[in-house]
Amino acid sequence: MTFRAVFRTRADERMTQPAGKIRVDEMSWSIFGGPEAAHLSTEGHLNALYDLANYLRCPLTVYNAQGTPVWWGFLNQATLEIGDFRLIYSLDSMSNKVAVRYSYLAPLGDRGEVCSTAWAEDAPSQALYGTKETILRRALIDQGFAEQLRDLTLEERALPQAELERIAGGHAQARASLSCLGWMHSLDWIYYMTSAGLIANYAAQNGTQYLGNTYSDLWLAESITPTVDFAIKYVDVRLRKVGSPTDDARVHIQTDSGGSPSGTYLGYALVSPANISSSSYPWLRFTFSTPVSVSAATKYWVVLQRAGAPSTLNYYMAGVDEALSFAGGEFKIYNHVVTSWISRAPDCNLIFRVIGMKETSSQMEDIFAAGNQFLSGISMQAASGVDTTPYQQGVVSCYEELLRYLRLGTSNKRLLLALVKPDRRLVITEQAERGNEDYFMDAAGACYDQYHNPLMAGITPVGKWLRMKEMPQPGLGGRSQAAAFIESAVLDVESGRLELK
């Protein structure tokens, strides 16, 4: 097999190619991005090999003998072997935007408050390579320690540094190996964080509040102010019943008027008393049949009510937080005697969770927008039909979060497949149904498309159902024959061996 590798500048322009012959040794592909990894090698003059470190993050396309692009990505690592030494230049260890997430110093046996430093950035490195984030995690340190750790890490990692190793049995002639990654992996450079989908006070319960015991506590309310637009699907509170109330517990989402609930509700949800515990304060879920859309930087109220008249024998009790752990809102009670919303004494916050849902295909577009630096766009060609909560604290990268939703698949119980095209456009489609344009393999291991045309070198059946050519199962016919779905492929160029999974 003959393949040709062509580099371009980081600005995607034509450039002088590396000196010496670049051999393509191995290429791999995956249903989650298309081109996955490629390994190349070369030998030659020492100065020419040193120059390969300057090609890091440069785009690379591999063409087959027919001139068809079969693999595309960027140079991630250059490894030089010179005599008994190995020099490694890699983007894996580079970080030009650094923060530290840490737990603050605390007495023995206590948990320290979780804190984060501000980001520290190196603009020249970002202009050269793009932005690559790192969040360091440490326990039981103070702010000064965290900030010094952040700044020192940035100074050390802002640019790729050479790692030197001694190796046994070195070669007399200098040589280099180049490790490349598909463009999908560039989304691994940015952490994903969004506050959409969750507003909550998870504090330990520290107090209780009557609900519907008298006319002075028939309605309770906690204010929330979303930081992004989303749609509320669930509200959870800690609630129990006393006696045997027969009326429903109810939650409204209301607009604000002068710092109190307006009386105008955007949606409501009910829970039957039969589903409410009488012995503890478990989380009780209110489900909105139609999600309630709320807007960023706008104040709303979660209003908890009983549907019937008050009773000193049969009523509800809500769990509250008198430590005032929720800084994002305030708690009020409606007193029907004075017909006004009033503050509680002592003051408190409701213990609650406001949960939003969003279709995962729409979330993937948000993730792509947050993490993309080098791709030309995204084309979502399949709606997942699956709703989840989009909230993410920024502990995973955009790449990891995207993979999570691709693997979650669609409401049709199929995977979502991602392919970065040669023009760097990310296309997301639904896994095909078995028997729909299946590919074939003969007894010698050669692969064919759905029309029985042999695949060109470097073109693989990844993302296709594959079945044996001309070997139908008895009584079933060729179209019904069992097929395997191909998730990934690795091509060893020298031997021509294609390993399929």
C-alpha cells in the first residue's frame, strides 16, 4: 500500500514539507470522530529531525495512491531517537490556560470548602497553538498555595517542552516517529461547563416549616435567578405529611413582582398525598407535563402550596435550611390573614432542586460551540429524542461530554455516530438499521461497499454493518444474514492488515 502524508501550516495554508521521506506506518478510525490516530516515521539528517518539533498542531492529511484523502488530523507528538537518547515533544503535556480546584484547609475531621482559582493564561502560546486548558486538583491547601501552583504550572507548560529519555540499543542513524490525532480530539482541549439545567440548595436540613397548618402558612416560596436560559422539567423538595391530608401538594413557577411572587404562574405540578411520606423528609419530585421556560438573569419563584384548606390536624411540613446556605435566593411565606408575602423568622432557605431537561442532540451543539477551535462547523443530521439535564461543573472536557451523549444514542435504541469530514465539518448521524446498505467482507478479508465494489486502500467499513460476502444463512437469505457493526479499524500499512472491531 502506498500513502502520502501532506502537512499544512497551523493557519491551514500550504507549507514546505519536512525533509526526508515520511512513511505512514499505521492509521486508525472510530465511529466517534472518524480519523482517530496515525503513526508516521522518517529518518534523516539530525537538523531536519529537530525541525519536526515545529510541526506540532499542524494539520496533516494522508492520501492513498488514487489521491483520495483517507485520514486527517494534526501532529500531536514528535519523538526523536538519536543514538542512545530519545527526545519527546508533545502537546499532551502543554497547558496554556491553567486553574486549580482545591479544598481549603480545614481542621482535622472536617471537609474544607471547595474553591477554584481564576484562570491564568499565556496569550503568545494560545496564538501559536490554540487554547489548551488544564484544571489541577488538590486537597487541603490555601489560596496562596493554589495560585502559586497555578502560575508555576503555566510557566512550565505554556509551550511544549522536550522530555529526554535514555534508551537501550539505540540506532546509529537518527530517526523520528510522529504521532497524530484526529480533529475530534481537539475538543479535548477545553473543559465543558454550563449551569443550565440545575439550580439547587443541597444543604443539610436545619429546620422545618409548616405548610397549610393555618392560613398564615398556606403558601411557601423560594426565589431563583437562572444564569442561562433553560426549561424546568422537575422541582424536588423535602416534604412530609402530618395526619391524613387529602388534598394535593402543588408547586408553581411564578414570575416576580416587586420582590415577591406575582401570582402569575408559568406552570404547575401536583403530587398526591398518597405519594408523600409521613415518617421522614425524603426528596419529593414534582413533574411538569410541559417544561417551563425560564430566562437568564430573571427572577422567578418556586411556590409550594397545598391545594385544599388549612388544617391543624392534617397538613404538610417542608424541610428548610436555617443556615442560609443558598445565596441565590430568598424565602417568603404568604400570610392570608394580612394578605401579604412576609419573611420568616428566623430566616431560612427552602431545600430544593430545580431541574431542567434538554434534548441531547441540542446539547451536543452547545458542547461543540463551547469547545471548538479548529473545526469548520457541526451538522446535526439526527435528533436523539432523548432528554437529559445539561448541567455540568466543568470536570470533563468537551470531547468527553460529547462522547457521553454519542454513546447514549437515540430513542430508537441506536448509537449516534460522529464523523469529521476532510473539510473539518463534524457530522453527527444515527446508526443505520441492520440490513440497510450493509457492507461486505470476503473470505480473504477484503471489504466491499453495499454495491459490492471493493473499497480503496485506506477506506474502511467503520460505522457500517458488515457481513460475509456470498455466505447467506440457510433459509434466511443473504439480506437477513447476521451482521457485525464495525466500531473501529486499525490499518497496519506495511503488512496491509486491517483489524476491525
